[in-house]
Amino acid sequence: MRAILAFAAPLVLAAAFAAPAAAQDAPEPKVNALIVYGEDKCPESTDDTITVCARKSESERYRIPENLREHPSPQNEAWNNKVLAYETVTKTGTQSCSAVGAGGWTGCSGKLINDAYAEKKQDPNIKFAELVAAERAKRLATIDQDAAETQARVEELETQVEARQKADAAKSDKDPNDQAAPAPPK
């Protein structure tokens, strides 16, 4: 029995230390990160793949990703605009905004205006439509109250004028000093 124990003990020890080493040599499972839209089903994870799903609304399915929308970088400029810029490089004379040729200065104000509009269009901080909507909402919030106050003042003034007219009419009917006007001579 001692011989069996002496022979089996090293095997048991080798097996005990080999199991954690074998677990460390096992390949890491792959992680599959997906974006699913609306009510789409997230794929099931398998033994060698872990699947993680991020859910977005159905309206985002075919849209350009948010980090690429309306980015003001020069790389996102349209080729048409680049070609138009090259066409105006050698333009001289009237309406060209250059020091070359007769009337070259005449195009400078138009160029400044066009540049200002282009800059305003590219600026992500300017949102005139939102500013106008906010101001309109602010004015519409008080318009009913202002109209009611104005109507009350008008009605009060009308009653005062009406009362004054009635008083004048009553006074002229009761005044003893009033004499009938003499008949005109013939």
C-alpha cells in the first residue's frame, strides 16, 4: 500500500497543479459589441464569444453617426466649393476684389458678405431659428395678459366718456338759463 501511495502521490500533485495552468492557457473569449435598433433581437452569446448590444431608437438606423454630422472641419467641405475657390484664384478686374485691373475693388464688399454668411453657416454655436422661436414663445406667453389689460382700459375709458356725454345731455335739458335761440330776421 505504501508503494501505491508513494507512486500515486506525485501524480495527484502534478494533476492538482496542472489544472490551473491549463485554465490559464485557455483562449480568451471574443467580445462582440453591436448596436441594435428598435426592437431588433440581440444575438445570443456562444461559448467562445460574448455578445454585448447597445440599443438605439429606430429613427437612428439609417442616419449618419452623431460625431460625423455637421462637422465644421475643412475635410468635410464639398468638392464643388473647393473647385469654385480655385476658379476665383486668378479672377481679376471688375467685381473680383483684387488690386489688379480696373474696378478690382468693387467685388470686395460682396466677398466680405459672402464670407460672413459662410462663416455664420459653419458656426455651430449660432442657432437663429432657436433664438427666434424662444423670443416668439416669450412674447406669446404675455400677449393674452397684455390684450386683456388693454381691453379693460379701453372699456373703462368708454364708460367714462359715455357717462360724461349723459351728464352733458342731462345738464343741457335741465339748465334754466338756456333760452331758445331767436329766430333769424326776415
